[in-house]
Amino acid sequence: MKKMLNIALPKGRLGEKAYRLFENAGFACPEIYENNRKLIFENEESAVCYFWAKPSDVAIYVERGAADIGVTGKDILLEYEPDVYELLDLKMGKCKMAMAAKADFRDKPTKTLRVATKFSHIASEYFAAKGRDIDIIHLNGSIEIAPVIDLSDVIVDIVETGTTLKENNLVVFEDIVDISARVIANKSSFKFKNKQIEKLISQLSKQLEE
Amino acid sequence: MQKTALKSEERAVLELRSIYDQFGYSPYKMSKFEEYDLYVRNKDFLVSDAVITFTDTNGKLLALKPDVTLSIIKNTQLLPGQVKKLYYTENVYRVSQKTQSFKEIMQVGLECIGEIDEYCLYEVLVLAAKSLRSISKNSVLDISHMGILAAIMDKMSLSKAQSARVLACISAKNVHELEQELAEVEADEADKALLLELAGIYGKANAVLPRLEKVLSGTVAWDAFSQLKTVLAAFEGSELNKMIHIDFSVINDLKYYNGVIFKGFVEGIPASILSGGQYDKLMRKMKRSSGAVGFAVYLDMLERFDTDSKAYDVNTVILYDSKSSLQTIKETVAHYAVEGTVLTLKTADKKLHYRRLVEIRANEVKVVEENA
């Protein structure tokens, strides 16, 4: 009997788009299109089981082996550094991690820079590499308002179109890293479900090249 | 003691010890504490650099061992040409990356110290493979050679930061970012292509070696590859050969490791359970002229591996009252103990899951409940 390949996809548009690539790669599970509240879908015929997870949790499912494969953003991989293989860049969900501030912001090196962010690890590493002394203010959402209400000098956040920044009178000062969706694999699963995983990756790569 | 009564990590310790004994490795016992200074000097060698420290009565700063290898090297003096083969079962104290708190981890491992030749490398690999096999038939030993990557990267004259990024990409099988990273490096295109090819290689040794032979022929990595090939050739015809894979994503610190390195995986356990390699560079750093190779098995990972989850806490529960004689209770216990575990109670415990409930009321024995 073929071993089931467990795949964690991020809930939302990105996950749905990724699923279509997986489906075309021969890992279909038609039940997933049924509009209901189910989170786990299994297709014994193609030996695959999908589940929808919170985007930031996908890497945890994969690292802990609950999922063999997952689709997650590079931002999550950089922030949490899970011990997984990063097998493919799906080149979707493209955006940037950037440092933004009010248009009149001028960095004063004599002062500790106050940085509001959801991505404390990425921000710390970025400023440490520049030798800049910072004070991280970890927020869980609405990061853009932090400089406006003088909670921070700058923010480090994901910028897609820049509309949210613009509406809050913020501008990008520096790009930190490009972000896109990546296919990750559990290290142990890669050994024991190698044929299925290699087949999936090669089929996905083919689609991306087309 | 019945083997089934043991937890998987306890069973593993017994089996691993008998494997190492068979190959003439001697048990090595050490103190729980070690001078903190030893770890400060070799911080990067440790899995996590946080160490539990305390001041001894004489004012010396001591640490609860976070690692065994450093202590073994420190305490082992060798005569020229001598080889020492040791194994240990020790608890180490490390910060868990997941919880960021200290954990006591039971670790079994072995070290072969002295003039390391190809037979020593082969023997340690055999023992690593046998260790994995004793835990599960479905296990894999991934092998790489730090000398191969190091030779190519040295030739490319990468900066320290570039080298770290290249190794991180190879370790994550992240070929797409490795390609971007190498595009910014000024080096021979053939060497860049070689690194990219190695990063994507994974497979059984007998399938991968011919391909490696072709791509590494005439390169700076040839000597290291030849050693790997010689050692792996010794596995031909052995049952263990099937579980040996070549994987360059197995990476360890270039500062300490120089030769064959390996990691072991067991199906059903999400991370590597065994890790080791040849660490002559650490020996040099600790002012030892000889070489060394060894590995450790992380037994804490086995906790979740108990597949035979029991449906019952106990096979038979015997409830007795104060009117029953000691003789009747004793005989009833002896009767049911033949077929499994027995727990005697005076009052029922509703949380307990049992297969059978027996009551002794005024010396009258009656089975009151049988569960399938």
C-alpha cells in the first residue's frame, strides 16, 4: 500500500492557488472543492491528505512531522527558522519584507531606534548585521499605526502593494528581503516518502517552468 | 524483567550497549559535572551554548554536562599509535530549541579516538547503522563527507558570511537560493555548478556513488570522495547497505568536523535521532595530535515511538474487603498474575482502565467484569 502524503496548506487564497498546482502535479483531492468547514481532506486513490492550517503554523506542522509537506511564506521560515527542507520556491504570494517610516523620518544614530514589528527575529538580525542599536516593540497586528502614534520610529513589515503604507502616510525606506511561498518538507519524511516527494517536486517545478 | 515492560528508550539502551560491547568498546563513566571553562573554550561545538552552572565548595565554576564528547577528549590520554574505543550512557542538560528551557536528555554514544584509518570509519558507520536498526527496521543512515564541500568552498575563497549562507542553503536542500547566492560569488562557474549538483543529490549509496565519481573526478574534492567511496564499498553485500544514503545536506561545523559525517533517521520520528562524524579539527583545537570519530543517539526522541499503546492500565484489578483472608487474596493474585499485571485495591478507582475486575468478598472470589 502506498504511504499517505500529508500536506499542510495555508488557509486562504495562497493555499487555494497552491492546491491547484499540487492537483495538476497528480496529487488531486476533489473533495477539497466542496464548500464546507472541514479542515482535513483525504484521497486514498492518489494517497494524499490535505489539511488547511493557519499560515504561520504550517512550518510547525511540518517540522513536527504532522505534515510531510507544507506551503509557507519565506517570512515565516526566516522568523521561526524551523528545521525543515526548503525544496521549492513557488514564486507566488510575492511581496517584500521592508523597513518603513513616516516620510519625514531621519535616523539619528545617537538614539536607540524603536522598531515595531511582528517579525522580531528578522528585524533583530537585520539591524544587528548593520550594527544598529534597536528597541524591538513586538506587535501582533496594525503595525502601520505604530510610527503614526509615535509608538515606534520605524516598522519592519511585509509590503505587498504599498497601499496600506500609503494610506497611513508611511514610505518604504529599505527593502530587507524578498518573500514568496515555499514548499517545505519534514526531514524524516523526505527519507521515508522520498519517491512521492521527489515526484511532487519535479511535477511542481515543471509547471513553474511552463 | 520482561522486555515488554521496558520503555522504548530503556530497551534501546540495553540493545545499544550489547552492540557496542560486541565490537570491544568499553563503557565510559564520568562525573555529572565538568569545569565550565571547557565549554566556554568550545562553545560552538555544543548544540546549544546555554549551560547550567554552579559554584563548587572550593570556588570553582562547574557545569552540568551539556555534552559528553568534550569530556571524553579531555580525559583521554593516548600513546602514539593507540586507539581507544569507548561508549557511554549519560544524561546531558541542554536548552530545548522548542521550549527555550533546560531539559535532561538521555544520550548513548560512542567515540573512537586515536589514529583513525578507513577501518575505524567503517566500524563506526556499521555501529551507527546497527544502532538505528536495533531501534527500527525502517531506518536510514544519511552520510556525507565534509572534506568534499570544504575543498570546493575553499577553492572558491568564500567569505565567512558567504560560506555560512552557502552551507545553510545546502543543509536545507534549498537549491533555488543557493543558485542566487552563488550568482553573487566571483568563482569558477564549474565549481558553482558542482556545488549546485551536490546540493540536489540524494539517494542510496550504490546509486549515487557512480554519479559522484563522474562529477568529482579531477576536482579538488577527489581525495575526500575517494575516502568516502572506499569506506562505503566495504558495505557491499551487507544488509546494512540498503539503509545507507548519500546526502550532502548532512552538515556540521567546518571548524570541528573534517571527514565523514552522518545522521540517522527512523520512520515515525520527525527529526534525526543519531548524529556523528569525524572531528579531527576539534582534537587539534584541544591540543590532541590524534583523530577521532563518534556519534550520539538521542534517546529522548524515542518517547513518542511506543507503538504498542496499551488499551488497559492493568490486566486484572482485584478488589477485596477486610473480611477476606490474606491466604485467599494471595492465591487469587498468584492465579491472575500468570496472565498479566495485577493490581489489588480495597476501594475501586473509577479512572482505571482494566481488562478484568475480580472481587473477593468474605473469601468468595467472583469475576464481576470482563472487557474485550
